[in-house]
Amino acid sequence: MDPNIKDFESAVAELDAIVKKMEDGDLTLEQSMALYERGLHLSRFCHARLEDAERRIEVLNERGELKPAATSLGMDAHPTGEDDKP
């Protein structure tokens, strides 16, 4: 990975700044290409950190079972594996 990327939060902040600069549209083609390339590096770094975190969460599951995370916020997850009972 890129040694110039400090951590996940700084990578996201830099990526956000790049997006804003590119949306402004006041860049030369070379500047746009350089920012696009940097953005790809930052995006890959962030994606890798998120995948690492997901793997760690799976390992830390209290029952030791590997369970995929809910794909949406609206899903009810039952950490004990039991359904709600009335």
C-alpha cells in the first residue's frame, strides 16, 4: 500500500477533497488525471481497510461462528441466533 496514506479517516477526507476539486471542473486534463489516480489509490486503501475490519468482526463474533453482516440497516440481526418470542 501507499506509505503516504496515514489512516482510513485521513484517506476518506482526502478522497472527499479530491471529489470536490474534480466537481469544480477548473482543472487541466493532467491535474484531473493525477487526482483521479490518487483517488483510485485512496479508494483501494479504504476498501482494503473495510474488508479487514469485516473479517475481524466475523472472528470476534461472540459464539465464534462466522456470520455475514446484515446487508441493510433495516434487517434485524439476532446475535444469539434466536428469533424474537412474544
